[in-house]
Amino acid sequence: MNQEIWTRVDDYFAGLFAQEDDILKTVLRNSADEGLPPYHVSPCQGKFLQLLIEIQNSKRVLEIGTLGGYSTIWMARALGGNGLIVTIEAVEKHAAVAARNFELARQSNIIRLIHDDAKNALQLLINDGNEPFDLIFIDADKPSNPVYLDLAFQLSRPGTIIVGDNVVREGEVTNQNLSDDKVRGVRKYCQGLSENPLLNSTAIQTVGSKGYDGFTLTVVKGDESTSHPFQC
Ligand code: DHB
Ligand code: MG
């Protein structure tokens, strides 16, 4: 591993393309001060999510796993005042920090923060007949990833983009040692992506300030003019 150079290069690109303003810096400081784990995305990854939103012209974004809301704020800024982000956080303290950060970033008006177990919250959204989401970012507890995929799929439509964070785990994804339930979760998630004929996916390994990891990128297949979610 060569963390020092990965961080230096990431900082270089962030300086060019993804500079954090004072608000984003304060958001991370608040999160660290409150003892949240450093599992937030990097600035370049936040910018990547923004670009996906811009490319797709997303209006409705679903985030599973808010943590302190850092990625949420990157994405909210890409929506530019219209649209909606529904973001789900199970841990009360994380949700409280995120709520404060959304106020600080003046994005609370387009962010609906749900403090609940994500499986429960997603099932409620499905039961409510929620409109499908354009982009879904899965970044919560990894053992639950296969379930999140099933539920996210039911909240999708043809053309929905699904991004799954942290699927490489320093290469552990190819380690079939089934004792790590995070690895088990991401492997089952990736298997689920590959086996669903309506999902079209790839996985990209990354190095950078967040170490050696990676993400999946998926598009839901089908005719985009039929905007029905895949739910019964
Ligand atoms: C973990 C979770 C994350 O969302 C992340 O970005 C990095 C690590 C984890 O649970 O180990
Ligand atoms: Mg993550």
C-alpha cells in the first residue's frame, strides 16, 4: 500500500476539481468532533456524485447511509435548489449531526432526513407508492447491502443510476473467507447486481485519500419513457 502518494495525488486533483469550501470543512470537523467514523466520501468522490447528477439531470436522489451528511451536501448542491434528496440514517447521533450540518449548509429545504433503520424506511417508501428515484447511493452498513439492493430496485425505474460504495475493501472482496460479514455483504450485493437481468453494472477500483476501495455503478435497464418503478 502506498497511502502517502494516493493522498498526495487525491489532494492535487481535489485542489483542481473539488475544492471544499468552509461549509464542507466545518461539516467534516463537526462530524469528527462528535466522534463519527471517517467513512465519508472524499472531495473527488463527492464531485463524482455531483457530476452523475448533472449528467443524468437527476431530480430525486436516495441515499442509504447519511453519516454526517457530507456526501448528501455535495449531492444537494448539484440539485441546485430544486429536486429532493431522501437520506436514511439509522444511528441517532449521526442523524443529529447530519441535521445540524444540513442547516449549516442551507440545504435542509431539499433534504428529507429519515432517522430509521434503512430496511424499515425503504419498505415504508415502497408501501407509500413513492415516485421512483433517479439516482440511488448505497453507502450504509455493508452486511445489509443485498437487502438494500432489493429495496432500492423497487424504488427505481428504467434509467435509474445506482452507486454502491466500498465494494473493494482493500481487495478483501475476492477473499472468500466468509468470516467478515462486510465482505460477505458486498459480495452478495455484487452477485445480486450481476444476476438481475434488468441491471447493467460495472465496478471500479479506486485509490486515494480514503485508501484502496471502489464502487459499483449500475444503470437500470429498460425504456426510460415508462417511468414506473419496479414494484408490485
Ligand atoms: C466503511 C463504510 C464506508 O461507507 C466507507 O466509505 C468506508 C468504510 C466500513 O463500514 O468499513
Ligand atoms: Mg462509504
